[in-house]
Amino acid sequence: MAGFWGKRKRDALEQAQDADLAKRAGTALVAADERVRVTTDELLFAEAELGHDATAELGAALAAVKQHLGEAFRLNQLNFDEIPDTAEELRTRNARIVQLSEWAEDLLDEQTAALADRIAKARRAPEIIAGVRADVARLRNRIPHARETIERLAARYAPEALAQVDANPAEADQLLGFAEHGAGVAERRREAGQREQANLALEAATESVRRAATLLDAVETFEVEALRAESTLAAIVEDSRGDLVVAQQEPPSPGVTTAMADLRVALAALPAAGINTDPFALLTRLRDANTALDAAIAAARERAARPIPPIEHVHHAIDDADRQLAVARDVIAGHRGWIGADARTRLAEAERVRIDLDQFLGSSAATVAVIGEDHREQAMAMARRAASLAGEALQLAKRDIDSSRPPQGPDQWGGGYGGGRRGGGNDLMGGILGGLVIGSVLDGIFD
């Protein structure tokens, strides 16, 4: 009995949900149809204001919406024909109707919103034209002052400093003339009903006014920035002279010496008072030289905090690496069939590090006579890394050889118990490894 009542409740719930979906489908279909009618009127107005090309996307969207809404109306008609339908068929149709109707409204909202600003601007075209003409008159009054500013700046700064603004007044005057002409064209095209051309001309006029204002503002901004650059330059000159005094007390270093010389050249290049200069170029050059000296001093202090390896120690490390590599190569090459991937990998990595060492020093590390102090620590680390990898390769090779040899016994390689040499391979490897260990110890005496 409980199952019967539970089924009735579920059926009643599904019927209520289906009825609500059917109601939503009808409401959405009506709303979408009304949106199409409103958008059709908006499209006609937009074409009149903006032209056909500007509204082509809205027209295409409206055509697509009408086509898909036709499908929605056909589905809705099937819900009321004389052929009986199942609840699932009705549910599927109504869901599709809701989907198509909501999609139609979303698409039309998106397209009309994209044109809203342009339509509003087109409606305000007379007001905008009047604003363009007012801006042209206002900016023209600023041109004489801008020219006077350029003349005043020319008496103080070098021509290369003024190159970025000296033509601004003339360019602004040309842009304002173009803007005035564009406003007249927009007005005439609008009166002739050529709204699309009128809008293009008005947009060009508006942009010309904006560019002219930017050029005139740049003249005023240049004067302020030039004064600021001169003030900053004086501060950096004083700071640079103090840095030179400090640098003379630092530990000697080629980098510091070069940076000090460059900074002195930059200071000596400063023109005397009363000479037209380019404060921006001088400031950039002096700032770069000052920054380079600071970096060189920092590097020299860091290098002084740790000892520089003697050149002899570096050569010993390189020799040890070459010896370790030579032995590892010979052993692996002589027992190729017995050597596994681990030993070969260590040897390949050791050889790569050794090649990198040659490239780092710019020539063969085995024959290089002079290694700069800045490169010695890195060169020694690379040499020791190569030697370590070669030693690992040799140890792994010994392991592979030992595991590949048969156990010692009668009639084996040792010549029997008590006869001949026993463990010849082990004796050979032990001698090689012992020699390498002794060599490393002797080299360590010099480290």
C-alpha cells in the first residue's frame, strides 16, 4: 500500500513540474517574439543613424533568431495537435522551446548592446560637432603659448633634448585644422542623409582633437620633467663622487677599476654651466655608470669574503679529472660486454662536464696557463665534479666486471686453489683504484 501511495505522489510531482515547464515555455516564446519585433524596429533606426555596414551583424543575428524561433513555434504547435503525445515528448519539446527562446533574447541583447553607444553618439551628433568646434577654438588659443615655451626651452636645452616636442605646436595646429574640417564634413553628410559617412568623419574629428590636446600637454610636461631631471642629475653627481671615494678604499678588482674609469668619464663629460644640454641623456648615462660601479663594488666585496683558489690548485684539479677520466675510459672500453648502463652514464656525464669546463675557460683546460680570479672557483668545482663522476663510473665498472666473472675455483681463471694468480681481474682493478686514490691524496696535499 505504501508503494502505491508513493507512486501517486511521484506522478503528481512530475505532472506539476511538467505543467510549470509548459508555462515557462509559453512565456519564454512570447517574450522572445516580442523581443524580435522590438529589435526589428531598433535595426531600422540603427541603419538610418549608422548605415547598413555598421548594423550588418545585428541584421544577421536577427535573421538567425527568426529562423530558430520558427522551430520553437513548430514545436509548440505539435504540443496542441490532435496526435496524442507522451509526457516525455511534451517535456522534451518544452525544454527545447525554453532553450531557443532564451538563446534568442541573449543574442539580441548582446548585439544591441554593442551598438548602443554608437547609436547614442549618433543621436548626440549635433552636440558632439559643437563640442569639437569649441575644443578646436580652445586648443588654438594654447598654440602661441606652446610656441613661446619651446623658444624658452631652446635657450636652455640642446636641440636633441627638444627633438621630442619642438614640432608639437605645428603638428597640433594641423590636427586642429583637420578636426575642424572633419566636423564640417560630418555636419554636411548628416544633413544629406549619409549617416555612416557622417559618423566616420565625426570620429576622425574627435580623435584629431584628442591628439592635438596630447601634443600641447606634452610641451608643458616636458618643461617640468626637464627641471626634475636637472635636479636629479645634480644629486647623482654628488652621489657618484662619493662612490668614487668609497671605491678607492675597496679591495682591488678589475671590475671596480673599469667601473670607476667609466664613471669618471661620465662625470668629465658633464658640460660647464651656461651650455645647453640634454639633461635626460646626461642623467641616463651617469645613472648607468653609477649603477655599474655599485654592482662592481658589491661583486668585489663578495669575492673578498671568500678566498680565491691558487692557480696551482686549479691545475691539480684539472689534471686529476683528466687522469680519472682516462682510466675510466680504458677500463670501460676494455670490458664493453660486461659494463652496464650506470657506469656508462656516469662516464658520459663526466665527459660532458669536462667539455663544459673547456668551453667555460675558452680553451683546453689541460693547456691553459692563465685562469682569471673570477673563474678559478667555478673551474675547480667543474674539474672536481668531472673527477667525481669518473670515479663513480670506475667503481660501477668494477662492480659490473666482478659480477660478470665466474666464481674462483678449480679449473677457473685463477688456475686452481694454490696455483697461479688468483683474482687477476680484482688485482688489476685494485691496482688501478689504488693508484687513483694515491693520486687524489697527493693532489689533496696542495688544496
